[in-house]
Amino acid sequence: MPNQKHLHTVGGKRSRTYAVWVQMRYRCNTPTSPDYARYGGRGIAICVRWNSFENFLSDMGERPAGLEIDRRDNDGDYEPGNCRWVTSSVNSDNRRSSVRVTHAGETHSVMGWAKKLGIPWPTLDWRLKRWPTEKSLTQPVREKRT
């Protein structure tokens, strides 16, 4: 049980920010965590400063509604310069498993390119598995037949 003096509550309930801090520590520091292999088990750590919830809160601020914690560099630690609050979509796009595609000096995930170009993700994914990158990213999408 966490030290009660560090419990951060809103309306008698544990705050969203405190819950993020607890879960971050759990997946990095607890080998029995289902997510440990993807975090602590592969060397992802939490900076010493963030052993204190108050310091985490000071550096990150309150978790905005609807946002999640994200590490800019997925191989980097949880620390002030590497963490930010983002939407679920941005967080998903920044996963290690996201395929990255470089074209014309820009690198994005397949989802990132799909959004940027206005191409449905399944269409772009299909193209990239079958066509050269340039054609996949520049070929206009055909209108649906009626």
C-alpha cells in the first residue's frame, strides 16, 4: 500500500494523475506485472526524481482528461524530457510495433502517413505490402464505385 501522505485525491478518489504514476511504477518495477517484459524487463526505468509523486506532478502537471502518458523515445526512460501527455491515437502511433516509413525526407508510421495524406489506413497498409513506397504514398485513391 502506498504511503498515505502521497495519495493524491480528487473528490475522495485517487486522481487520474496519481493512477498514471502508480501504473508507470508498477510496469517498470514489478516483475509480476503483466506489462513488465515490455517495460522494466527490457530496461525501461523511471528517473530517481520521479520516485516522489510530488516531483512527477510538478514536472508533468495534472493529467488532462482524455490524455495518456507517452515516452517520445520508446527506448528511453520515464523522465521529464522524454514524457508528455498525448491522445490515445498519438500514443498508439508511437508504439515500438508501429511500422515506420520514410519518403521525401519525412518519417511517419503507416497511420501517420494515412492521416497526413487522407488515405484510409487499410488502403495504405495494403499498398505498402504490395507496392513500392513512392507509389503507395502518391497514388490517388480511387473513388468507390456505386
